[in-house]
Amino acid sequence: MPAAPEQPVLRFAPSPNGYLHIGHAYSALVNQRLARRLGGKLLLRIEDIDTGRCRPEYELAIYEDLAWLGVAWETPVMRQSERFPIYAAALEDLTARGLAYPCFCTRGDVSRALSDIPDWPADPDGVPHYPGVCRGMSALERQCRSAAGRRSAVRLDMRAALGGISGPLIWREYGESDAAQQIIADPAIWGDAIIGRRDVPASYHLAVAIDDAALGVTDVVRGMDLYHATSLHRLLQRLLLISPPAYRHHDILRDDHGAKLSKSARAKSIRALRAEGESAASIRRRLGF
Ligand code: GLU
């Protein structure tokens, strides 16, 4: 008998560092529509590794606003702040394999190291590639700095990581269509990216790669602003022996001035629109649902 086809699993993964706005509503609704069309389930993941900016009241607002909009998710809800030991173990593993290293540099150290270098490359977020100051540090020096209380981030050693994989690194991209394309990942555009922050043993990139696999996500539906991040996620998946989901990056809603809504001062929160008397049905209609 042929094996039963796996049930598609989708997830909406907001960060509780502010109230959801119309761009989040769009992403959640695209997820819900696709989950229904594929006969899949929709999960919710709270991406709260940024313990300084995330607040419980924003998390509660996520549940309330989504429910008000008519978005339903299956429980349990995954909360990343409860999973730090899992991310820390992955960081240790990558470091022990020589694919990642502790970095003691502050932002100021990095700018100083780059101050005389013209035309230095930057990553897709506009952050200059790390110049490698801490990459070749001896184990003894690392130990001394840690013992002296110097805190470190963890960076991926991009060259070592790329050297350690064989075969092409690709992902299946649907965009907003029904036809998949094979996209060749290009993780080198990120340089020696931070995969463990100085304050918490995780980064967005590491946590998302691990958690999409842990939840059995088959289709990642998220905004086009994360398209280039997928190259790094694919590399982390390969290094951590995780099988990749398909990706469906959707268009980003912009304000009248072309600014991404999340960055725009004009992005009204869903609860502000609701307080002004707009109904959930009207927001859904406005977004094409
Ligand atoms: N937490 C991210 C955000 O709120 C989304 C991450 C993802 O969907 O991969 O932008």
C-alpha cells in the first residue's frame, strides 16, 4: 500500500515585540488560506528570543488579534524562549566541528577594523561582513577572555561551513504561485553571520532552521523580506542534518510611500484599526480575503 501523503504543516511565527499590524495580518491570512487549500494544519510559533524587546502583553495581543481576525491555529503553541538549551546544543555542536567560533567583538570593534577598507561587502540587511578578527583566535585566548568575563557571540565560519558541504544547496520556492522553482542558495552573501547572540544562545536564523524542522513544517509562508535569509537557513539545515521545507515568500505590503509596513510609522496596529471601528471582515476584504 502506498504511504499516506504527509499532511502539510504551516506556521505563522510572529515576534511579540510590538502589536501586529496589517502586514502581519496579511501573512497570517495567506498561511491560513494555503493551509486550508492543502488540507494542512496551521501552527503558531512565538519568536521571543529577543528577551529585551519581547513582552508578555504583546504575546497576549497576538492571540487576541489573530482570533479576532478569524485566524485559527492548532495547539500547542511553540515559544522559542523555552528552547534555549536546544539552540545552545546546536551552537556547541557547530563550534566543536570547527564550523562556528566565539566572537568577542563589539560593533565598534568591527567598524574600527573596517575603517580603512574601501568597498567592503555587506550582507542583505546592509550589515558589513565580519572582517574575521576573532576567527583565528587560539583556544587559550578564547578561554582567557571568557574567564575574564568577556561575553561572546557565536559566528558561523562561512568558509569552513561551505567547504564542509558537498553538492548544490537549493530550495523549492513557490512564491505566491502553484509552481515551484529550484533556487540555488547563496549563503556566502551573509559572511560570517552571527548564529548565537551575545545575550542569548540563539539567533533568528538558527532558531528558525531548528524549529521549522522540530515542528515538521512542510511549507514556510512568510514575507519576501526574508527571501535572502533562506540561503543561510538552507546552509544551517544542511550542517545540522535537517531536511528543508518548501518556501512560499509572499509580497510585502507597503505604505503609500513605498516603505515596508513594519518599518513605517504609518503602520497602524490591528488593535488600533479595531478601536477605530474597522471590522475584521473589512480588514480581510481590504487584504483580498
Ligand atoms: N519572526 C519573524 C517576523 O516576525 C518571522 C520569521 C519567519 O517567518 O521565518 O518577522
